[in-house]
Amino acid sequence: MPGAEEFTGEIVVASRIVDYLSSGLYESPAASLKELINNSYDADANRVDVFVKPDADRIIIEDDGTGMDRGEFIKHFSRISESHKRAVSEYTPSGRPKIGKIGIGFIAANEICDVMEIVSTKPGRNQLLQVEINFDLMRQAPDLRQRGDTDLAKAHYRGRVGEAEPRRHFTQVFLKKVRGEARSILAGAGSTPYASGEKSLYGLKPESVCQELKDDKLRSWSEFDAYSKNRLEIALNVPVRYHENWLPSHLREEVLDFEKHVADLSFAVFLDGSELRKPTVFNPDGEALISRFDFQGEHVAARGYFYAQHGAIRPQELQGVLLRIRNAALGGYDSSFLGFNPSIGPLFQTWISGEIWADDRLEDAMNIDRRTLRSAHPAYVELQDALHKHLAKLISRVRTEIYGSKSRARAKQRAERVEQDIVEVSSDEVARRAPSAAEEMRGSWADAASDEKLRKKVLRKFTVAEVYGLVTAAAEGVLSEEELERLLERLTDQLLR
Amino acid sequence: MSNLHRPVDQAMAELRPEKMAIRHLWVDEVRRVVEEYPNSEVPWYLTLSGGEGQDIQLLIEEGLISTTEVDSIAQEDQHRIVAVERNSRAIADLQRRFAGLWIKEADFQNLVRGEGQFSWPQGEDYDVCRARVVNLDLNTPLKGRRDEGRIVFPVLEWIRKLCQVHSRPPRTDWTLLLTLHGEAVWPEEVNEWTQGFLLDNMGREPYFAESCRAFLGKELCAIVTQDDGTDWTELEREVQQRLIMVMVPKIISQLVHNQGWRVRTQRNLAYGGGDVAGMTTWVLEFTSDEDAVATPDSLYRAALRDILEHAGVVDEDGTIHQHDWPDEGG
């Protein structure tokens, strides 16, 4: 590029996080991609395109955010862990609370590739920043990378500033020389440790993805190929919208405010042209309910919802509680519900799924991996306690409203059958001898199935002794002693048959 | 890091009728290959499409490459087509237009390991270079230079290497779609070599010599046969185009004739000129011939015969006109 202004430099990290960065901070390649997507969110992007297919040998993350100039690049990258991301404000210019904190998101890329290229331009500026970051330094021994007393070199970069169209603003991140294992996982080969399935969500519209997730036969995301499983994990984490029909409409009405909150963020992510939506999709086969959670504590505040249904929630990845801070999820659903009483937990943990948005005070409890929390932190302890109390009440409600209603339905069915039997007996046996009595019998037990009090009576079970007692009591004043004797003899014969 | 804005992408984006006509010729070739080799182990199509990828778009519109609900390339066709591109921005453009497209990030020259005689693409690069149809749509003239005592035309050396790559077992018949500027702008030593090359070949194959006289015209043939060398750039642009139309398939035939390939020039066309660059384009079929290794010279002569048989011009409306041969010329 003629006349381009070139610059070079070195990226260093403060040693306190070096261990994390050098020993696999992120659990999977998808986790590294999530960090980069959340960076785009922090740059006020409305749309992010991620291109992985067909082979993930080069991955592109492109957004329409506010971009970055040379000065910002150097400020953010020169000393990782002392990022200035929130130095000016906790919020982006459009009002989004920033997800990133210490600026390791970009460096997440070193987990999956050897070279990262950034091309970026800011609104109204005609400067185009182009930087190539080479992570080969971090493959070297620490003593060769030592810079001063506290810093370790992480990578080196080569950049230049050229001309750009002032009307456009964007950031393109190219991950190059993607490592072998990451390639196979991200591109979706079936035989990876992360998934074994043959089904793929590649190239599907959101409505088709939603249908796939609602499939009764789908038990786990692992039934999809690795590409699709990564897609679902990313979509769960980043602040994208819900599917249109993620809940039955009568339940959806109860959480519309959460749905609107996410939609109002106006953040869309497309993976290979296919829009990501939250993979939180429930398809109850019977009774289901929503319980809202709203907690204002001394150390933390949080709100969200719990969904419960009759029978296990599928796919199983949705069982548990998902915590969100600043709209980004901490890992996946925690099926232990933050360590809920293990003697009760197994009873309910498969039929409840919750999503909780906690306020910034919980962020202090978050570990650097952005997926775990420090369990002794006051904010965590307080939230854990509040959640467990809520869960205890919810379980009780679920037993009554969902499982209780199931047993009532079964009782009604039994009562209907007994009612039918009474009609048959009265018509066949009784009507021949005492037509008016038969009619009275039918009248007395009519509506036995629908009337709750009568239902209990019609379903009562009697011992032989109770039958003798009932007959004797009924004969009192109606039959003589001799007639009662003969009746009881014949009753005994009948009961002995 | 590569340049950010390139004229080649603008050139690719142009929807000139003559270029569209040529793109449809390309599609016809790919369609033939798809029908003939539906389960081909090697890709159907390799292209240097630039960021616009208009040829790829045409293949999709014609139903030769299938797409998904969201218009990305369908999984089953992702390795049927490969685009070679070195510019990051163009790669991003291509990927945005055709999500799921297989893009090899490389300079084609580096992909085939340059012009050296003893270096070939290896590993994944080797796989990329083997395709049933290879489209080298180059926005450049045919450059020539002296290298280690011999005259080398780098683009044509790449094609020699592609032939070698396709020769390896399992040997794969393939088609080359080649487009170059129709200019003969070379250093003096290349001019001299060109003159000698034409003279030699006209002497070897009378039919070719006759065709050349009829196609290039008496004036140009007289220049070829004169003793005191020549500067082709002094010729009119249309005549330069014709010279390139003769030279390129001939040199290719010579470079590969001893590798067992029968080379058929299916199309040999000129287009452009006026306000836009004069261009030349070819469709060359490379077919494996069992007898070729034993009789390379007869194959070469056969190749020379059909070089000009399908010569013609694409006019501004996109109509293809075959060359109007005089009765005595063929």
C-alpha cells in the first residue's frame, strides 16, 4: 500500500495471568470464538459474521462495530491484563454493559491459531488499521520471553495504517494457521471428543434449527456433529435473541420481558450465513410452568426465570441453571443448581431449567476463565442461598401443580371407569329386580368422575369386613333378622367365589 | 500483508456482455465435468475468482453447486469447488457472498511453487491444484523473461506444473480456462525467442503454417520471417491479440507434450479492445493418451493443428464469432 504508515511492537502480559493464558484458559475452541464475538458486542456491533466452514483452516470474525485505530490497538494490546476496556466507561456508547474486562478476549485466539490478522476502521475516519499478530513467541520457553520483572512477551505484531472509505466501519479478524485439533472440532468432523453425531445444523434457518431442537428424540446436543455442538454452545453464551417459539405461547407470555431485553440489545451473530439464536428451546409433552426469580440482596441482585415440566427436559444440556452477567453466560447450564442439596437434587434436576441475570457485583466472584465462580465470594454465597430457597418452593409447587395434576387426571380416569361399571350393574343386575332403585343408583353416582368429593367416594376401596359392616348397617330396620341372615349367607357365598 | 484494494476485483465485477458470454462458456465446461464425473474424487472447479466470485455465482444459479436454506454452499458440494485467493479482504468478501466456500489462502504462483522446474505443490496444496476444471482468469499480460539461460513465461510454467500434478496417479483429465491480456510486451530477448519459436513451428507443421498465415495475416508473417528481429509492441493491438492467441496454446502444447497429454484447443477467443483492455481467452482440454508417451511428437503436431480451428472473437454484445477463414486457409 503506497504511503502506508507502518509500525511494529510486542504484546506483553502481566505475569499473574500468564499461567492461565499459557495453559489453556479456554475449555474448547468454541470458547475462544465466544470471546471474540463478545469483543464485537463490546464494540457496539449489531451484526457479527463468523466463517468457519468448510475446513476451519482459516476463521473470519467480521463485525460492523465501532472499530479500532492504531492508538487503541496499542493501548489495548501492549500490556494484556491491564486493559483499558472499561477505563472510560462501564458501558459502550450505545449503552451496552461491556462484557470484556481485562482485554484477554483477543488473546483467546492464540489457543486455536498461530497468526491473527486484524483489519479495522472507525466511523467517519479514513484510516484503515491492518495488524498481523504472530503468536510464535508464546510457544517459546518463559525465560526467553521475560520482559522486565513482571512481564512476559506473548506475541509480536506488525501493522500499518492505510486509507479507508470513511463511510464504512468494521473490524475483521482473521485467524490463520488454525491448529489441527481445533480445525477438526470447529469444522465438524463427527469423530471428535466433543460430539459423535452425524446430524448437522449447518446452513439451517433459525426456524429449522428450532424444529431440530424440539425433536422428541433428541436427548443431547452430542447427537449433532461437533460443528453444530459448538454452534449451540456459542449461541448459548453470547447475547443473541431467543427463537420465536422457544416456549409454548402461554408460558412465553410470562417471560416476554426477558425476551425483549435480549432483543433490544440488537445483536445478531451469523455462523456461515446461519443466524444464531439461543438454543434454549422447550417442548413440553404435558404440564409445564414458569416461576420468576427476583432477588435484591446486600451483595448481589438477580432476576430470571425457572421453567419446569413433567418429565425430563431434553436435550439434557438445558437441565440446570444458567447464570448470565452482563448478558453473557458463564459456561453452560449448571445441573447441580449451584450445589443444591444433593439428597433432593436428583429428584428434580432433570425437570427444571433456569436462566438468571445477575448484576455486576457477581462479576467480582467470576474467575478469569469466565465460566466459574469463586464459591466463597459474598455475592456468590448470597445468590446461592436465594436460589436454593427459591428452588425449594418451586419443587413444592411443581409437585402440586404438575405432578399433582397428573395424579388427579389418573384418578378421574379411574372414576370414569367405575361410574361406567355402576351404570352397567344397575342396568343389568338391579333394573330387573328393582327398576326405581337402579335409577336411583345411577343418579346418585352421576358426575362421580368430575365431582372431586364424589370421586373420592366412588374410588373408595373396602375390606371384606367393611362390606359385611356396610350391608348390615344398610339392612338395619329394613330386613328382619331372618332375612338379614339369609342375605349375609348369600353375600358370603358371593365374596368367596 | 496484502494490498487492500485491487483493480482485479473491480474488473471481475464488471458485467460486460462479452465477459458474461465467456463466463457461460466456463459454466458449460463445468456442467460437462459434473455430468461426466458426478462423483469425482478431485474438485470439479478451481478458480481465481477474486472477491466478487461471479463465476461461482453463475455455477450456483445454474444449479451446478447446491446451496442450503441460508444460501451457503451445501456440505456435499463444499469440496467440489475451490477458490484461490491471497488477499484477506477479498477472502472476506468471497466468504460473505458464499459462506461455506472452500477458499485456499494463497498466491497461485506460490501454490504451484513458482516457475522452478524442480519444485511442485505438496500436501494440501497438491490436493487444491488438482481439479477437473482450472480457471486462471488473470488480469495480466503474458510476461516473459530469461531465466537460467532459457526463456520462461511464468504463467505457462504454472500450467506445465498443473499438468504434472494431474499426471500423478490417479491420472486426471482436466480442462484449463485461461484468460490473459492480449498484449505482447516483452524484452528483446523474448521477442527474438518468440520469433524463432514461430518460425520453427511453422516449418514443422505445414497445416499450422497455413493457418498462421491466414490468421495472423501476411504482414505479421512477414515480420516473423524477417532477419533483423522485431518488437511486437509496434503492432496494432488487435494483431498483438492474435499473436498471443497463437503463441499461448502452442507453447503450452510444447511444454506438456512429453507428459502424455493430448491438448485440444476448444476455444481460442479475443475480446475487449477500444476503451477496455484487449483480452484473450482459451478453453484447453488435457486428455490422457496412452500412446502419447511413445509418440509425443505426433501428439504435439496434432495439438498444433487445432490451435486455430476454434479461433474467434467475442463482440461487444457477447456474441461469439468464429474466425472467418478464407477458402484457401482452411
